[in-house]
Amino acid sequence: MPLSTDWKISSRYIPGIEAGSQGHTVADIVDEIWVTEYEALNASRAVQTRKSTGPDEIPNVVLKVFAPELTSVLVDLYNASLREGYLPSLLKRAIVRPLPKQTPAKMIEDDTRPMSLTSQMAKLMEGFTLRRILPDVMCELDPKQFTVAGKSTCHAICCLLHLAYETLDSGNCWVRFFFADF
């Protein structure tokens, strides 16, 4: 469902309200942005239980098994964060651990990459926001942006090869490129 054209995202998740502004009410937030219990229940039931817990230490299996009981809490937390323009600090935290690129890692600096564990509740709330704003911003993204849903590394490689072949077909030239997927 597309949002109103006058809807804008501020730095605090409140449409059209800049941080520290006064005199705005909940009525200023368009209805399409509020999350419903049905949406939160479906999102909670879709949680992958085998993933690691984040800094909140709430096991994902708890969110999934007790989804009907926790749905109203998730809805209240998300909608209150929109209404108040505040996101609890626990939902902003992450546990960052080194993940080896090869086993065993020979040099920590070269053979590991950071892995960030965030709260599953924060991921659910991020998904609610993404589902609402992505349709409105997709038209503004560069067509060569391959890190969105529906595009992959294969798309990026095909695009790059297409450009290389076009260049080579024009004659009297050569192509050299480096492709890295992180």
C-alpha cells in the first residue's frame, strides 16, 4: 500500500516532524505507518529459531512460540516509538564478534570479518518500517543498486559483463575489472 505523497521520514521515525519540534500530535502520523496486531503476529511467527540471540538475550524460540502473547507488546513498542520519536537503547545495541573467513584463521586482521548480532525485536521493527517505506523509495534508488530484495550478486555480474561485452563489441579497446562480493 503506497503512503501519502506528503509523508516524509525524519531522523526520529516521525513523519514530517524534525527532532525537537513542538505542537505535533499523533494525528500527524498517517494511518498506514502504524503496525497492526495481525502483521506483528505474522512477523513473530516467521522468526527463525536457530539464529543467535542479540544483546537483549531473548531467545528467538520464545518470540516464535509465545507470538500470540507477545504480539501486543511488540505492537505497543513499535507504535509508541513512532509516537514518541524514541527507540529504546537496548534495541540499538549490537554484539560484534569476529567471524573467520577461513578455518583456522591465520591472522585475526586479515582472516576475520565482523559479525553483528542485533535484537530480534529490533529486526522485526525494522521490517515493519522497511515494508512501509521501501515501495516509496525504490523509484529513487539507482538501477545498479543490487543489495535490495529481488536482486543478487548474479544480477550484478550480468550487468558488469553486459557493459564489458558492449565495450568490447565497439572494437579497438580492452576491458579489465575486479569484482568483489563482501
